[in-house]
Amino acid sequence: MNIFDLHADILFDFSNKNKLGIKENIFKKYHLKKFKDGKVIGGIFVAWLDDKIPKEKEEEEMIFMINSSIYELNNNLDIFNILKNSNDIKNISSNKINIILGIEGLRAIKTNLNMLELFYNLGFRHASLTWNEENFLGTGAKGNKDRGLTSLGKKLILKMNELGMIIDVSHANEKTFWDIYNTSSSPIIASHSNVKTLCNSQRNLTDEQIKAIAKSGGLIGINAYKHFIKESCDHVYMSDLFKHLKYLIDLVGIDHVAFGFDFCEFLDENHFDKTPINLENTSKCQNFINFLYDQGLSKENIEKIACKNFIIFLENFFKVKK
């Protein structure tokens, strides 16, 4: 069964490989087989700045990452389909990797909102304002709980609405989340977050946040990172992740749930045990599909979670955008 993954740090990997001197066909060499084995036909590929990057280097690093990514994508159009508008959504192909380009954390733009338009013109259609940090725009999950969107951040949300960029709240703290929800006129998503009631992580969502995302017309992508699944654990299992999926379905319905697995094994060799057993990377995604069948979910509902909900979201989102 075809899958869209709402969160993959692939653009970060393009940049990393470039720094190691690997300049050509990175996706084909390091990722394509895993995607094919897992029947993952695309999703949101994000550029993300490691928190080790010094503040004075953030803009330079982001530009390098985006340049590396655009080069890789443009030189492999035989396998990539970049989704930028409603016409592109109609041409989604299971024979290609269908990508929404995204930026996880906009701290590199500092106070220059014009950079957002630059990203848009390069094909980016998704962004979150923060990773876990506080910045000029808002406050991430590890920031001051009493600090939310800044006045500049509110202007950026309105600019994202105007351009037609998907707003992602997965890394926002709760005050920033509600500021975004109350500012945006477009649906919002949490591309890779789980249920706070089941695992009390700063990165997970309260029931009220989940309901608000659904009310906006948005999606929640369940995250396979083990510390967002269980609070204390040596190992997690697909049954643990399924509890989050079932909770979301019971709370807001099947139409607002998706996958945002957040696989990181290609970024850090120590990530090999950070996901449920038998769901270690993209190549294992069909194991979870089979698990969902074993839990009694219908093919129709599994298809909704795996890919159709995201496609419908994109169709509706871009229908009213430029």
C-alpha cells in the first residue's frame, strides 16, 4: 500500500552528504531503495538546522542546505515530482517520489520576512516557525511556556496564508500553537507529533490541540520516535504506536490522521533503536500497514491514513491558493 510520510529530514541529509564530498545522486544511493521497499511514494522533505549551528552561521547554513537540495532534486527529476500547486497534485505518481518541500524552523530568516517569499519561489510550500528554540518569530517546545508568537511571527503567519504555505505546529510550544491557531485563516498540521495524554512529552499534543487541528481542517502525523510514544522505555513496539493512532481516530476521526514517522537512522548511527521494533526505517513501513490490518482496520481506512488523507488535504489546501 502506498504511503506518504509527512516528515523526513532528507534535505538535511543532502547537505550533510555534500559536506562530505558526496555531490551526485544522493537519494538514489542512500534512500531510494528504502522508499521503494516501504512503498513510500513521497511526503514532506524538510530542511532543518541542527541546534549546534551558531546563530551567526544560521543563514549561511540554510542557504547551503537549500542549494544542495535544489541541485539534487533538479538533477534527479526522473525520480522526483515536486508538488507546488493543484495541478501537481493531480499528477501524483506511484512511480516517483512526490515531495512537498518544507523548512523545519525558520530561525535562519531572523527578521527578514522577504526570505519566506524567496523560499516559496524556490518551490517550498511548508514551514514551521521554530524547531525547539525561541527565535524572532515564536517559541518552540523547549522555550519559555509563557512566550508565544511575536508580533513578527503573526505577520509571518499571515504571509504564509497569503502565499499558500502549509503551517506546521509540531515543534511549537503550547502558547505558540494557540497563537498560530488563532491567527491563521488556513488549516494547520502537526506533521510529526503524538498524543500527550499517552506520553507526556513537550513535543506531543493535548486533546484540545488535536481537536483544534481537526477543526481547522488539518492533519496529525503520528511519530515513530520512541520518546514521543512512551515516557520511559528500553524498547517500543508497533502496538505502542498504534495506541496513539487509535486515540487520535477515536478523538477526531479517521480523516485527520496520517503518518509522520520522523525516521532519523540516516542522520545518526545511534538512532537504530529509537523507533518501534520492525519499524526502524522507511523500508519497514509495510510492516506497520500489515499490523494495522491485524488490528482489524479496513483497507479503506488504512489507505486514508497512509496516503489519501494527505492527498485530500493538499487538494483542498491548494484549491484556494495561488
